[in-house]
Amino acid sequence: MSLTDEQTQELEHKANEIRQDLIEMLVASGSGHSAGPLGMADIFTALYFNVLKHDPQNPTWSERDRLILSNGHIVPIRYVTMHHAGYDITKEELGTLRKIGSRIEGHPSYREIPALETSSGPLGEGLSQAAGIAHAAQMDGREHDFHVWCLTSDGEHEEGMTWEAIMYAAKYRLNNLTVIIDRNNIQIDGVTEDIMPLEPLRRKYESFNWAVLEMNGHDMAEITATLEEAKSIQQSPVCIIANTTPGKGVDFMEQDYKWHGVPPDKEQAAAALKQLRSLGERIEVADDD
């Protein structure tokens, strides 16, 4: 079902709030990744506030959709989005990111927060985990009870294990599995196409017998429509290539790979928040119109 203009603007406003809390979280901890989390804020907002079947009050509900975060270093955006969605993560706790004794670890830890579904750190493993969960659901006759979503980075596709999982999912026709690739074209050392070219990425997935969709990862109406379309495809697993801008919303971070794993300092955070608050005001004006 298509979003109304009002629903779209509500999600855009929520994504902006989430970006602001992300910046405050990173500067408070003095640690963490900036570019990827900012770039994925719109997709996480669409998932948690429109698409996912989940219950923040019952996070291990057996019929919940499973969201596997393979590129675990962007988990700060998941923590903030879960906080806004009503999970048991407080605003104060967000500020303890990567602190000793905190549940809010730098990579997802299932032992600390079961709603994260899996623990991740080494890149390239998440799609194998997601394929296993999706296949187990099919074997149990539960493939229609919940959908399995796997978020991955483009850089992870330099890992051989990722392609083994792609073959596996196609063999077993895991039509309850959707992978979303954060195609932001950067990784810690530079631009993906300089380090290890991935293109033609779409044709590669199609040659492995996946259905492939593409979307603008910052167009909220397009995001929600594409995610819903993915769930309707029954012949094969689905890959969504989400074209995103790393550092989205903060002009001095956008498209700069050097912000991949660096948090802002206080001055940079203040500048970032000023930009995001200004954007939030423009969204509110659009709401009023």
C-alpha cells in the first residue's frame, strides 16, 4: 500500500530525529562509525516504523520478522531507531556506546540485546546466517510466518563467504529472504570500485538466480514501496540494491570515506546538528503546507 504524503513526511521527520540522536550518541561516546549509520537512517526508519512485523514489548515474539545486520559496525543507527520504536533502550543508555560494561556495544551482541537477533563483527557472515534462518523456517513450514531481512554493505561482497550464501539461497529458493545492500560505494580504505570493483553488481545477483530491485535509499516513498514489493516476490530470494549517500544529511561527511569509522568531535557534532535541525524545520514546514 502506498504511503500518503502525510505518512511520508512523518517518516522523513522521524529519520531526521534519529540522525540527530545518532550524532549526539557518537559525540558522547567519542567512538563509533558516522558515514554508514547516517546513510542508512532512512531505511532503518522505514523498516521499524512501516515495514517490519515486530513488537518492541515482546522482542522475541515467534512470528516477528528477523532483521539480520551483517555489517555490524553500523549498529549505532539500529540502537537509535530501536530506542525511538519503543524497545528497552533509553536515551541515556545510547550515550554509553562502546563503554566498558555497556549493553550498547560497538557491534551487535545478541547476548546483551536479544532483539538484535545475531552477533556480528567479522564482515561477510550475515547473509549466511540469514539464509540459514530462512531455510530453517521453510523446513519447519513457517516460511509464511515471518520474513527474513539481511542488511549488508557493498564492501562485504569482497568476501567469498557472501557469494557462497548467495548460491545457497538460490539453490533452495529462499523466497522468504531479502537482502538489502547498502550501496554507498565506500569502505574504510576508500572507494569500492578502486579497492575491489563490484560492478556489474545487479547482473551478478541475477546470474545467481536472484530477483533484483533497486531503490533510492533516501526516498521514503520509494523505500517502502520497494520493500513491500520484495515481500511479494515468491519465485526466488530478493536482492535490493539501495543507492545511498554515506554521511547523508551532514554536508562535510557526505561521500567522504574518511568518515567511515570516525565519530565527530564536539565542534563537528554541533555543526552537524545545526544542519539536521535546519532540515527538520524544513520538513515541518512541508507538513504544514
